[in-house]
Amino acid sequence: MNIQQVAEYLSLSVQTIYGLTSRLEVPTIKKGKRLYFKKAEIDEWLLKGRKKTKEEIIEQAHNYLIRNKRK
């Protein structure tokens, strides 16, 4: 994907995509002066920003307390 396609895919401006790439926040491939993006890597990057649900947080806390009980 090129930068225009990524901007459309993410519903962001091209300037925002350039900002993300300059801060190394989004995975890119640079060939010469052009930037390219793999759709699978963009999807994976999006999933890393996923917020846990309230139920997932409660379950994680419960599991932590079970594993780390004081004896």
C-alpha cells in the first residue's frame, strides 16, 4: 500500500501518516524516497492499540490474585 491508500484505509490524513512514520510509530518500508506499507502489518499495528474490556481486566486481575496468593 502507498501512503494515500494507508491514509484512506485508516481514515487519517496523509500528513498524520507522515507524522506517525517520522516518529517510527507505524511499520513502513522505504524504497528511495517512497514509503510503502504492508496491509497485514498495519492491521497488526492496529490490534496492538486495542483496549481491554472491563470484563477482561477483571478476569486478568482475578487470575493474578489466584497465582500470587500469599502462603
